[in-house]
Amino acid sequence: MRHRKAGRQLRRTSEQKLALMRNLAQSLIEHGAIETTEAKAKELRPFVEKLITKARSGTLHDRRHAVRHVQKRETADKLFQEIGPKFARRPGGYTRILKTGHRKGDGAEMARIELVQE
């Protein structure tokens, strides 16, 4: 039974799902937008928005929490020096999900997740 189990499993173990979310978040921070399946995009949104909220304050404590998930130094620097200050006056909703249709190979619903331009 799945009673009170929030979130999507994505056919992965919890460790694999965490690794997937870390990689997707890192790519989103580096490129500003990525295209993935709709389920992965919907699962990624709260994960990356929590990181951006930490980057808004920019304290050392928040930086250490964020670096647990964004392990590239350059990406973490971009998160705290560019993205965090850009959204400093925005109370939330840093990302946008746009549906892009079906994938040709297996028909999976695809979506583009991007950072909102202020």
C-alpha cells in the first residue's frame, strides 16, 4: 500500500531518484532550461525551487546545504552569485513547465522546465 507516500517513484530506488534530481537540477542551473519527461519535470520543480530559496539568502549555512545537492563548484557559484540575487524580490515560483508533446520513440509526455526570466 502507498498510503501517505508523496512524490513519484519514477521506477527508481530512492538513491537513484536523488541522483537523478541532483543531475537534473545541476543541468537546469547551468543551462537555464532543460527538456525532460513531464513526470521528471514536475518532480524536479520543488527540488530546484528549494535550492533557489536557499540561494536567495546566501548565508554560509544555506550554501553548505545547497552544495550537498549541487556538487560542481562552478554551478554552486552560479546559483548563489547570479540566480539567487536575480530572484531576491520574488516570493516563489522560480520555474515554469511547458508541455512540448510526445517523444517519438515511446510516446512519453515531454516537457521543458525553465527558470522564469525576471
